[in-house]
Amino acid sequence: MKHKFFLLILTWCFIAIISQVMGVNSVAYEDNGSPSRSFLVQRAEELKKLKWGMFICWSLSTFSGNEWTPGVKDISLFRATAVDTDQWARTAKEAGMGYILFLTKHHDGFCLWDTKTTDRKVTNVSLGRDVLAALKKSCDKYGIKLALYFSEGDWTWPGGRNAADGKKGKGTGQDSEKEKAQLIELLTSYGPIEFMWVDHAAGTGGLNHAEFLSLCHGLQPACFVGFNHGEQDGVHIRLGEEGKPGAVNDPKSAGPFMKESRGGDYLLAEFTYPIEPKHAGGAAWFYSLPKHDNLCKSANELYKDYLDAVKFGNLFSVDVGPDYRGKLRKIDVETLRKVGEMIRIKASMSSISHD
């Protein structure tokens, strides 16, 4: 009896420690096991305080010059010579940003963390580093929160356009067990995650959105989960790929990809676009080509959208693509620093006016 009681105490201590680590110790639940409405409203207000952040897209497409890079069998295409996650986090801090949104896996199935689910991962190329783990340390060092991008569909899974089993489909690969395993790794190994930005462009991957939400909230109840389009029931953060600032109930601000989506119990709205303007090569979510190194949106344009994002209580995720060395472009760093200075000047003036 004493032995069982001791095990019970140890179990509860373990749960308490994990809850502290994951930041979920104050979660209240509904009868159906989902986080309570009051908790979600409070959590949305906490997320709004992050204001804006840096969306980091770095993967195989960095080296192809294209936004999508299907058909890659040899992952040595990812030929980064180095990675400087400290530069990313330091620049975010200088820009007055609250978080970094990091691409963990695009549709091509190449993972930027040391996953156990596939050999298509960054630790199996010449760089040989768990980039997500390095970024987590850099974020902690500079006081930056962490959010994650994840492509739920995977071209290398059965039925995908680049399926490993050779049975190629129309683009949507599915493997629900592998999808679950990857989400468990991401949400249990890298600390508290502020929100998940889930890309539906390559399909569900096998889990429907209700199952996806249930798994994520079971692991980290405080982590909001959003899908850039598709089924939205139970979703509390509205994503806005190529969107703009706007009220959470304004569908026009969500951008062009949410038009056919239905549902959503939104408490918070996010929008994102690349810092590099569109050019002949299309949308530049990844570092595109050296010839585009001087293309960048102005600090004034970014600052205006930052102010409007704050006005509407949005999250504004401006996308930047690290180059072949794993560094942000010089023009991006300089531009973001200028915006950070504008933010600090306004805050200083506001403080003086209230004294």
C-alpha cells in the first residue's frame, strides 16, 4: 500500500513538473476535456502582447530558387555551410519582436529537427545540426518566444507526388501515425510552443483537423493551433497567409487562401507575408537567389502594418529567409532594426506624454 502511494506521489510530481515546463499549470478544462473558454480567452490576450515576430523559412527550397521543391530524393541539396540562430534571435530582439515562427517541415518532408520518424532530416546532411534545438537555445538567450510552422501533408508519404513507395498521387501524401509521431516530438522536446502555424496546401497528412487539434491541445493546451485554410471548427487563431491587419471577424484581412474555409471560433488573428517583395520568381518565402538580395520592403511599410496589427490585436509574422550560410540578409537585418528603432521611439514618446 505504501509502495502504491509513493508511486502515485511520484506520478503527480512528474505531471506537475511537466506542466510547469510546458506552461500549462493554470489550465482549466471543460467536461469534454478541452481547455475552458475562460482559459482560451486569457491565453489569446497573452499572445496578443507578442505583437509581431519573425517567420523563418529555411529548407530545400532555399537552394532550389523555387517556393515549392518536389521530387528531391537526394537531401544533400540542403547544402548550408553554417547556421547562425543567434543572429536570427538577436535581430528579432532588436526589431522589438516577441517571437520567432520557425519552419520545421515543408511539403517536401525535409525536417529541420532531429526527428526519429525519417532519414530526411537536417542532421543527415553536411550541416549535421538540430536547427530547431539550436534556435530554442537562441530564443531563450534573447528572451524570444517560439512558434512552429508545420506542413501537415507530406509529398513523401503514401499517395504523395514524391512518395517513397513509388506509388505517386496527385500531391497529398498521408501517414497519420508518422504525423502523430512528428507532432509529439515537436510538442514535447522543445519547450512551450506559443502557436502552431499549420500549412494545409499539401492536404491533411492523414489526421483530420479535429484529430490534429486534439493531439496538440492534449500535449500543450496553451498552444494555439491554426490552419491557413481548410476545416476551421475548433480553431481559435485565424491565420492570414499574404493577409493584412484587420479585426478578427474581418474575412478580407485573412488573405486569399481562406475564402473556402468554414467554421472557426477565432479569438485571435495572425497575418504574414515575405519581407522580399514579389518578383518574376513569385512569392519569396524562402531566400530566393543572390540577384534578389537588394529587394526588400521598406521599414516604413513594415512599421505601418505593425502599428495596425497592434491596433487590431493581431499577430504580424514577417517572413525572412536565411541564405546558404544560415544568416539573414544584410538588408533584412538593417530594415528590421530600423523598425525596432521606430517602435522604441514611439514607446519613449508615449511614456513621456504620460508622465
